[in-house]
Amino acid sequence: MLLRFAKQTVECHFYHHSLAVIDVSLVRPVQEYAKSCLQVAEYQMKIPDGDLDLAKEYLERVATSNAEDVVRANGLLKDVKDLQARSQNTGTVS
């Protein structure tokens, strides 16, 4: 059951990441894909060796928009910056 959940989580991440990439390339308003950006960012922040730069990029995109998720994005942006600072202090690369 846990493996199935993990597989679904990864599939969910790639689905949302694909949506965000497509929407960015089509120059759609951030409001249309903000939730996907948040999902991708949260996933990257939770996994070992996650791409914190990608998480930060997506969170900044939402945080500077007029999407309804601005407050949540700003909170997560603070968290990702803390994670980046910690990873720099320990010598790991994000």
C-alpha cells in the first residue's frame, strides 16, 4: 500500500510539473496553474535532494501574482529559503 501511495505521489508530482511547464510556455496567467506550482514546490521540498531552486522559482511566481494562493506561497517561500540556507551550511547542493 505504501509503495502504491509513493508511486501515486510521484505521478501526481510529474502531472502537476507538466501542467506548470506547459502553462508557463503558453504564457497563461499564474492563477490558472498556481495550485500545480504549489504542489510541485511542496514535493521538491519534502523529498531528499529535492530541487529547491525549482521550488523557489515556482513559489516566487505564485507569490508575486494575484492568485488566491499568494499567502500560502509566501509562507512556503520562506520555508524553501530556510531549507536552502541550511543546505548551504551543511555543504549539500539543492
